[in-house]
Amino acid sequence: MLAIGLMSGTSLDGIDAALIETNGQQAVRHIAFRGEPYSDAARAQLAEATAIALTYPRPRASPPLVEAAALITRTHALAVQKLLRDAGATPQDVGVIGFHGQTVAHRPDRRWTWQIGDGQVLANVTGIRTVADFRSADVAAGGQGAPLLPIYHAALAAALDGPVAVLNLGGVANVTLIDNGEAVAAFDTGPANGLIDTWVEQESGARLDKDGALAASGRVDETVLDTLLDHPFFDAPYPKSLDRNDFTVQAARGLSAADGAATLTAFTAASVAHALTLLPVAPRRLLVAGGGRHNPAMLRMIAEHTGLIPEPVDALGWHGDGLEAEGFAYMAVRTLAGLPISFPGTTGVPRAMPGGTVFVPAAA
């Protein structure tokens, strides 16, 4: 069926919307993609809501979070309408929407994770069946609730000679090891773009280190890098996952803007290299998706630290910017079919299990 996937990451830069055709197994065809950036006001509102959510011992309704959820739902509905227009499709053509929502806090150690956005309202507004709340069942069962994309990575990489690793460089980085067409292992490796974006915005007002230019002009401070790497997360066995806010830029305070960017970029690279040593077998290839693949300084440092050449997934015909959104479209189809989306080797859940809640449009 045709399926739409929607993803709004922890970088708070905007919404990725993708339209694919899939059976939720190995048949996948990319059709259309659209990126919708958030306004400065929307980014500020979501950042404030996230900061408030992190202070709560459990998810609960409060005016800032309710308003932020309404913003997420409204902007995602607009993204769906624009994607359909771009693709020349109608709501009647689409079988399901996979709606990730916006993560405001992720606490699998406390058995909860929190993605805001109203699946029922999105279904009503678009007129399309919607699957949302993909992570909660996994976390409630003792899993990490992340990463969820490995099943999609495995579908895309089924024909490749393994073992290969798919590295997603979003706000947080995660890796999937694929061998014999199956996702053997997966986990978050550490920060990717999140800390760098925070640093650059605080130092210069820019939203990101475009093309890695600032990092390329700086020098890595090895002492600060060692301090950043001295974190219990890295020695913990997988499966494991992160909230973007589990790490901060505090250790880089006092560095120049360029040296801080270089050091934080090296932190991403070093944590990826360490993660690869935890995998049960060493990958032959390192395929890279997510926004970080546009950062030459990051890719160069990853190559230096891992000894592998990072290969942007676009060279394989995959849609590197839309991979996460496509993955949630794919998982939505699997949810409708009763197929599992999380597994012991990827999230640490006790058994392969389905996830997501289905919302049917209300009758007019």
C-alpha cells in the first residue's frame, strides 16, 4: 500500500514527510519526500516544552506541553497535505500514516518515553488511518524503545553482502548491524549533531555548522574529548538508548567557537568508533544516513577513528534525508499487518513485538 511517514527529530529543525509504497516486508519503493522547516517561534516553543518535560518524573498534561502537542499535530497535518500535493495523490490513495510525533523526554530506565502529538486528531484532519505512539509498548515491556529503524534498514540492505553497518547521524547517532539480511544488533552510539548544533547556536546564532566549516577551522582539544568520553553510557552493553539531553556542551566551555565545534565533532566520531567495537562482528562497510552525512568534517573524523570510509546511503539509491520518515511509514504498514517492529537485539525487548496505536478517522 501507499504509506506516509512523518518524523520530527530532536534537532527541532523541522518535519520530514515521506511517501512510499511497501508491503511492510522487503518490497519498498520511494515515491516522494518533503522537508518542512519549523519557524523560529515554533522551535522556541518546542524547546521550552522539552525543557519542562524533562523536569517531570512521569509524562503529564500541562499547558506548555498541551500547546506544543497541538503545534506538532497541526504542522504535521499541513506537511501531509503538501506532500500529497507534491506527489499528485489524494488521501484516498494512502493506506496509512506513520506519525512519530516529537520526543520531549526519553526515560526507558523508568519504563516511559514521551512523544507529543495527537494521532486521532491527525487521522481526523487528514482522513487517513494513522499509527502513532510507536515506542511506548516496547519501553513498557522492558525495551529501550529505540532505535526502531533497524527493521527498515534491514529491508533496504537485504541484497547487500554483509556484515554492513548503517549509521544514522541525527541529533543522536545510532547504528544497525545487518548480516544475512537481518538486523543483528542496534543501539544509540552517542550524540551526533545535537551537541554541535547547540554549541554553534550558542556561539554564533547559527542553527548548525554548515558543511562542517567551523569544525574544520578548529583544533580538537584532546583533554576535553577524553572528559566527554568518560561517561558510563559508553561502557554499558547494548541495547541502549539516549535522550538528546543526556549529554551537554559544558565540558567544552572556555574553548573557542572553532575548537569547541572541532572537539564536539570528534566526540561524535570517537563514540561511533567505540560503538563499532561493541558489535558482535566487525562491519565491512559503514553506510551513513541522517543530516550528519552532509558534514564533511564529521565524515572525515569518523573515517579517521573507525578505519572505514563512511558511504552516504544516497549512493545506494536510498533517500538519505527521508530515511527515518520512510521507516515510520514502513512500520505503520507492519503495525496494520500485526508484524513486529522491535526485537531483542535492537531494543532489548524480551521478545519480538508489534508497536504503535492505530487511529481511524472519525466519521464526518
